[in-house]
Amino acid sequence: MRYDALIIGAGLSGLGAGIRLAQFGKRVAILEKHTVWGGLNSFYKLGGRLFDSGLHALTNYAPRGERTKPLGRILRQLRIDHDALELGEQSWSAVRFPGIELRFSNDLALLRSEIARAFPGEADAFERLLADLPGYELLDGSSSGRSARAELAGRFREPLLVEMLLCPLCYYGGAREHDLDWQQFAILFRAIFLEGFARPAGGIRPVLDLLVKRYKAEGGELRLRAGVARIVVERGVDRALDRGVDRGIARDFDRGAAHGRVRGVVLENGEELDAEHVYSSAGWVETLALCPPEHARGVGPVEPGPLSFFESLTVTAEEPRALGFDGTAVFFNDSPRFDYRSPDALVDPHSGVICTPNNYATTEPLTEGLLRVTLLANHAKWRALDPERYVAEKARAAELALAAAARFAFDVRGKAVFQDTFTPLTIERFTGHAGGAVYGSAHKRPDGKTGIDGLSLVGTDQGFVGIVGALLSGITVVNRRALEGAGSAS
Amino acid sequence: MTNDEIVLAIKDIIATIAPDEELAHLKMDVRLREQIELDSMDFLDIVMELRKRYGVQVPEQDYLELATLDGCVKYLGPKLADKQLKLASRA
Ligand SMILES: Cc1cc2nc3c(=O)[nH]c(=O)nc-3n(C[C@H](O)[C@H](O)[C@H](O)COP(=O)(O)OP(=O)(O)OC[C@H]3O[C@@H](n4cnc5c(N)ncnc54)[C@H](O)[C@@H]3O)c2cc1C
């Protein structure tokens, strides 16, 4: 069986890439090792309820018609009507540090006035930051090599404001510890503070169903329970070196890696599929591990991302509003200094995200309350636990999470009608991301190239994260290959 | 297809790609990008639709020929001469 393109993973980037390839008339199949699609942002049924596995907020909210913003661009490229998502906007969100709060919403005026109130001397510096922020035409996910912390420290006199601005951005997209690249900062700042949060009616499931429907309508094939065991690479002819566009990457690979061209994949059940192109959303480290070892040598830094999370989900009979909370998300930190890093303990209860799907202006009222609390977690420490301790520690971490929620937002202790938790091991098991690294490797590959002809990366390790980011990643990488192909194929 | 039909065909493709755009008043001799919001990715989609609907291949080095409606008629005329107009947009 020969395909024009195979895609590893039916997460958002794989689905975005798949729709585009099918639109271009390619014979394409998405290979997903799980029984459901969605990847990091999927859904599951437990205790008679349907949960979103990841969804806090769809970032990058833009109203209908704003076509140059990422949301507008992906909807247009995928031919999906904005109305079909039934987006409800957030009420307000906040960054809360001891004794100080900055609220923000989808209207920048709120954050502006909050900064003027809490940091009156910084209002002008904030305006200059807005004016100097790189625009999307410059933001391709590549790294600028500049530290966002250093950049902000040079702009603001109040270190506390710098910490407070970084806090939500790190939680919703920081792949490395302690800092963000200036490019990544700009992308996340736009996604969170300038565009904002929304929730699709019904959560992520209807969005995923819509994407799968579009994909199939364009003729794409989706195979579940079809884990890829190996990527087949043909060794030899050094074609990468002949082509100008590939020279940069070819140089990277001169240091010990063999050149090659992708031939297809072998599935876990032994089935072999041939293809001209393979797009992998499994992650950079994980994709290399599927390739023959001679191709994985000498390709630069390949350690998995250092950051993973613990999350507790608590269902209550009453809605958060009745419990005194009408916000959407609270990014908290219990000291003036924000430490975004893998904790020494199982979880770090000093900082995290508290959020609820209940307070969006959504067309679909929820019947119960749901509180989600996210904390930084240490994958290796969770991994070292024996099964009994693992269960006990999950319960203990959930208590820490709810105590933090009580302090920084609202208190559901004693009110839970249902509770679930997940750890870095859960994330690793369900998405295959090594170390449970939600935002992938600290080193991104913005052009999606791998050094192996015909094998491209999409998704988290290409550089764009989040729901909108992952879709954009799949679309952009496929478009680029299509443009390159259009030149040579005819 | 006649020249008028080619213009209809292109407008219909643009209407599919960019359903919010007002296309009735497009000028023939002004670059499309100056009249409506189209980026290079949208041109990729126009080319894709031409191939899907009419089996016409447009190599990347020829994309510039499609910059104006006049250009489209001139470039696509011979390629579409024996093809039937197919309208697909919701408009
Ligand atoms: C708890 C949590 C909450 C989040 N909340 C939000 C949020 O509120 N808003 C937001 O915008 N973003 C959120 N994110 C981030 C967002 O979910 C991700 O950035 C995005 O979904 C990544 O998509 P992806 O396609 O790059 O990767 P993935 O979703 O990881 O897709 C990769 C897919 O590949 C499959 N796969 C891996 N290896 C193989 C193999 N060998 N063979 C076959 N298939 C394979 C995996 O099973 C998976 O389905 C959250 C993430 C998490 C973990």
C-alpha cells in the first residue's frame, strides 16, 4: 500500500496537517496509537461523566472575521466556519501573587487599567512593550536566542511585574525552565493577553469531531490503534546536500548522522506502509527513537523537555459562582519570585493554575461545577513510586492542589461529588511524550525539518503549542512542503 | 469556458477560501491582493482548487500570472478552454 503522506499522531497538529494534505489531493492516512483522537487535548469518560483531558481554555481567541490572527487563519485554511466552534468568551482571569492581583480579559483595556492601578510607574513601559512586541509576520516559532526575562528586566523597574507577566505565559506554553525565549514570549503574550480565552460549547470533543469530519470529507483516512513502531529510512544518496534549501540542516547532520530518505513506516502489528512523506507529531526525541540509530546520531540536543504537570479535577454539585468565584482562570504564586521549574518534590504546591469551565459566556450551561488545578510536577519522582505509594501520593497531591485553590480562588473541600487526577506518568502513557513533557523539548525545529528527506515534524516540537498553535503548526509545515514540492514536481 | 466564465470560476474559488470577502466589485486589472485580503497561503489554495475542480496544474513559478483577474483569464484561458464551469461556494 503506497501513500503520498503518512501522519504519526491524531492530535491537533496531526489533524491540521491531515486536512491540508487531503485538500491538496494527497493520498494520506493518520496513524494513531490510541483508541481516540485528540492527543494531549482529548476527552475521556469516567464515572458516567465526559471529561476533557486537557482543555482549560482555547487561547488565541479572535472574533469572527479577524482573518490575520492565528484563529482566523486556521479556520480559513481548514474551511471551518467560526460559528461552528460556538466559542464562549471568558469572564475574567487573574495573576495572583501574595497581596497583589492583575486581572485580564479578552479586552486589553482591563489589563491596562490593572497595571496602571497596581504598578502606576510602569504604565508607560507597558505601552512601549505593546508597541515593540514582534508581530505575527516575524513569529515562526524559531528562537531568537534572547531571554524574555532579560528583555523585561531592561524594560520594567518592578521585578514583581516581570514575574507576574511571565507566570501565565510559562504555564500555557513554556517548554524550558525559568525563562522563555523572546519569540516564544511574544507568541504567548499575544495568545493570552492580547487575544485571550474562550471555550467551545461542549468542550474539546465537538471541535475534534469537526476536524475529523473535515478530514474524512476531504478523503483522508484515520487509523486508530495503529501505533508506529519504526520509521523506515533508506540510507545513502546524499540528496539533501544537492539542494540549496537544505544546506543549513545538512550541515547540522554532517557531524556523524547518516543521510537518508524516508520510505514509510512499520506499525506495531508488523504491517508495512510505504509513503513519499511522513509527518510526525510524536515529538522530536520520540521521532528520532523511531528512526534507525545511524540517523539519530549527531543531531544536536535531544533530551526530552524538563517540564510536566500534575492536575486535579473536582466535580461539585454547586457551580463555582455559588461558591463565590466568577472568574475563569487564576495563575497563582505564593511568593514574589516565580520559579518555573521541575520541582524537587513530586509536585510544587506554591504555584499553579486554577480554572473552571463554568464561567465562560457559553451557549451551553453546565449542570455541575468543575474545578481544575494544575501544579508543576517531577516526572522522575512519580516514576520511582511503587503502585501503592503512587495512589496515595496522587491523593495527597490533590489535597495540596485544593488547599491552593482555596487560598487563591475558591474552596471546594468537602464538596466534591467526583474527583480525578493525572500525573506526568498519565500524560506520558496517553500521548507518548517522553517525560510527560507537555510543551515538548526545550529545543524547537521551526521549519519542521529533521535532516531526513521526506520526514517532517509537526506539533509541539516544531514550535507552536496549544490548541490553535498545534493546528497552525500542522498547517504551516504542510504548506511549506507543498510550496517546495510545487517548484520541483512539475 | 469563456473569459467571463473563467472570472466566475476564480471568484467562486475565492469565495470558497474567503467566504467573508465582498467580491462583486473586483477590478480586472488591479492585483487581487490589493483589493481583498489574500496572502501567499491563499494563492496555494486557489491553485489547489484549480487542480481539484478542473485538473489544471499551475507550477509555482507561474503563480505570479494569477495576480490579477486579467492575468488569470490570459494564463488560464488556454488551459480551461475545453472545461465546464463548476460552482461550489455557498455564495
Ligand atoms: C493537561 C493539559 C492541559 C492543556 N490545556 C490546554 C488548554 O487549555 N488550551 C490549549 O490551547 N492547550 C492546552 N494544552 C496544550 C495542547 O493540548 C497541546 O499543545 C496540543 O494539543 C499539542 O498537540 P500536538 O498535536 O502537537 O501533540 P499531541 O496532542 O501530543 O499529539 C501527538 C499524538 O501522537 C500520538 N503518537 C505518539 N507516538 C505515536 C506512535 N509511535 N504511533 C502512533 N501515534 C503516536 C499520540 O498518541 C498523540 O495522539 C494542554 C495540555 C495538557 C497536557
